[in-house]
Amino acid sequence: MADDDQAKKPGFRFSLKWEWALSTAFGVLVIFAVIVLLIFNSFMTVLMRQEKTHVADTMNVVVEKLNTQKQPLTGAQVNQLLRPRTVLSETKKPTGPYNNAVLTSLARDSQTVTVYDQKGHPLFATRQSPLAFQKSKKQRISTRKINGRKNLVGIAPIRAKQGDTILGYVQVTDNLRDYRATQVKLLQIDLVLGMMAVLAAAVLSYSLATFLLRPVEAIRDTIHAMREDPKTDRRVPEMHHQDELSDLGGLFNDMLDTTQRYMDQQQQFVEDVSHELRTPVAIIQGHMEMLDRWGKDDPEVLNESIKASLQETKRMKSLVQEMLDLQRAEQIEVNYPNEVSDVSEVVEQVFDNFKMIHPDYVFILDNDVQRPVQAQIYRNHLEQILIILMDNAVKYSQSRKEVHMSYESDSRSLEVAVQDFGEGISQENRDRVFNRFYRVDKARSRTKGGNGLGLAIAKRLIEAYHGRITIESALGQGSVFRISLPILSDKDAQLLTEKKEQAQAANDVPGIKSELLADTSTTDQSTDETPKS
């Protein structure tokens, strides 16, 4: 069904790199457009202010040139004052010097200067005026549209210096040609720069995305490899730069390792159970078949078969219970993250219990810790570990019925040791006693009811709480099993206790209690450990 859904999806899609590149390019374009728009508007405002200044300067120059007259203006006077080149002598040479200010003001191609008399009749014009004249008692500059284009129009009265009499009017029209030409050039430059910025941003972001998204591609390739072969050892390569994606790759590798470990554990669990159950099932089946053929009429054979079947049934029950304990030990990190226990109290309790149930043995406790010591471990699990080690020591201290238990600690860790005086374990077997179902002496362990899971459970439990278990042994002299756990400070212990209380308040308390009771019931049953010589 999933394959059909994937087949229905369109073939074309954007990769994350292209999405990143295009998004970055679009973002750069928007930011660039906003900045350019602000700069462009500011620049054009300055240009418009300059154009208005030019129009005002032209009007002021013309007014200052013509306001010296005492009579209303005439065309000849205006031409004489504004175009001194037209006044020539008989020798065809200019009779006076050029008026540079007037010439400079009137020489702008974008401006049209027109002078009117008092009645609004034109007296002088640099070129034909595109606008009709409108009188104004004061100088003003406005924007008007001429033939669909914006123009600046300035109008000012020409007053005599004496008497403030209006002699005429001057009108300056600026078609803003230079302004529009500059505007077009700026727009073209902005457009080219914008395209270059977007292209550079797209290339840079694509290259950067290609570099930064290498962990994602590595994760994708690893997922494909895992899908093709679930047992593959391929992992995300380690990245040299430290960032969130590198952390993601490391977390993904940890997840794959955990998943692979669970798969291996599940496979091993099935193989171990099927292997261990094969013998008792075969024994029970053999007795049942024998009874079915002829043994049911023989009371002695019937009694023997029933006893043998019941014994194998009990062993299967014990085996199943121990396997469940072992599987629960794999989930300690999830189910018991905030547990705190007083190790001194648990050690003394287990020691007293074994003294009571085995009165024919000599138990010696060497306790060098005179204060409560707390560790991050579930109390029932610590008790189960000590029971496994003590029960193991009792079972295999037959010739010398004596078991020593020692308890000591330093500033960082605590150590509990259990010593028996059995036959000891050879170096070859010492390396394998913690394996599931491994027995040094299979025949003797069968008679004692052992399944070879006790030490495997103890090892998994202690390692789940970041501790360790070691063995020292010599043939003919016995063995010493040592467990060590990190010590919690009072502050850390209080913090974990508060977290546990908060978690219990947030979750279903009855459900938690039932789980703890179920786990406690498993520890109350006797566990059969890997036999020691």
C-alpha cells in the first residue's frame, strides 16, 4: 500500500537544497528591494528638491534683473536685459559684457522661461511655453502634468524695488527631463544589482546548503541502506564540525545501535527460549507418549512420569520468569530513570535474610561504611542483584559452608563484594559466566535447578545503572563477585526524588504501583544463576 502511495506521488519535486537556495534568494530579493526602494525614494526626493531649487534660482535671477525698472515692462526692455548679445554696435560686436548669471540660468535645456506684462501678455520666452499663464501675487512652485508627464511650474511676480509695483510676471517651466533620465538610469542599475544579488545569494545558499546538509544526506543514505538490509553495520559518518545536524547524525547512530541491539536481543531471546524449552518439552512429551502407550496401567511408571513432568514444568516456569526479568532489565533506562535507593539498608537487609533462611551456613559481613549511601538504582533491582550473587555463593559453597560479604565506598563510588569458598572458575570459563544459559558444569547445575540466567540478569541490571560487575576466581579456592555503583550527592538524590514525585503526580499512580508490584513479585521468586565451580 505504501509503495502504491509513493507511486502516485509526482516525480518532480524540489530538494531541500533548492528550497533553501530559492528561499534565501527570495528573501535577499525582498530585503534588497526594500532597501533599494528606500534609497531610491530618498535619492529622487533629493533630485526633485534640486530641480525645484533650479526653478526658484531661475525665477530669482530673472526677477532681480527686471525689478530695476520703474515703468511696466516692454518686450524691448526684457530682451535687452535678458539677451545682451542681441544688442550690437554698428561694427557687429557686442557693446557690453555678457551677463553670465542670466545666461547660465536660461541655458538649461529642460527649462522654459517666459516673461509676461501686467496684463499677462508674453514679452519674452526662451521657447514656446506649453502652459497657459496664471497670475500669482507671490512666488510659488507646483507640479503639473503636461502631455501626461510631470513638470515643475514656477510663477513669480516682478515687483519694482521702489513702490512695490508689479511690473510683470515670470513663469519657469521645467520638463524634468534630466530628472526622469536619472530615474531611469537608477532603476536600471538597481535592477542589474538586484539580479546580481539574487543570483549570488542563490549560488551561495545552494553551496552552503550542500555543505551543511551533508549529515541529512548521510542519514538518508543510511536509512536506505537499513531498509535494504536491516542488519547492516552502516552508520552516519562522523562530522568534524559541531552543530545541530552533526548532533542529529550522532543521535541517529545511537538510535540505530539501540534498535540493532533490541533486534539482536529479540532474536537471541527467541533462539535461547526455543533451545532451552526444547529439552523439557521433549521430556514431557516422552513421558506422555510412554504413558499413552503402556505406562498408565503401571502405578510406578505413572508416578515417575508425573513427577518428572511436574519437575520439567516448574523448570520451564522458572525459565520463562527469568527471561522476563532479563527483558525488563533492557528497559531500565526508560522505566526507572529517577529511582534512588539507600544501598546500606539494602545490603544489610539481604544479608540478614540469607542468615535467616540458611542457618547451616556461616555469613560474615564486613561493613566499612558507617553512613547512609545513596545510588541511582531501583531498590528491588539492587536487592535482586545481591540475591543472585548470594544465592549463587550458597549453592556452590558445599564443602565449606561459608559466605563473606563486604561493603565499602569512597567519595565517588561504592562497592559490594560476595565471596564463596567453592571450587573456583577457570580463566576460560570466567570470561563466559555472564553469557545467557552458560553453565560451567551443566550436569550439576541441572540438579540444582539452574537455568544459567542469574548472572546474565545481574550483569544487565548493574550495567543499566552505569555500574559494573567483575569476578575474581581461583580453581579450588572459590570466587569473588564485585559490583560497583556511582554514589549520588545529597543534592542530586533530592533532585531525582523530586522528579520521581512529579512524574508520579503527572501519570496514573495506580498504574505505576501495579507495575512496581509486578516487578517486585518477580524478585521475590528465587532465581537460578550461572553455577560456579
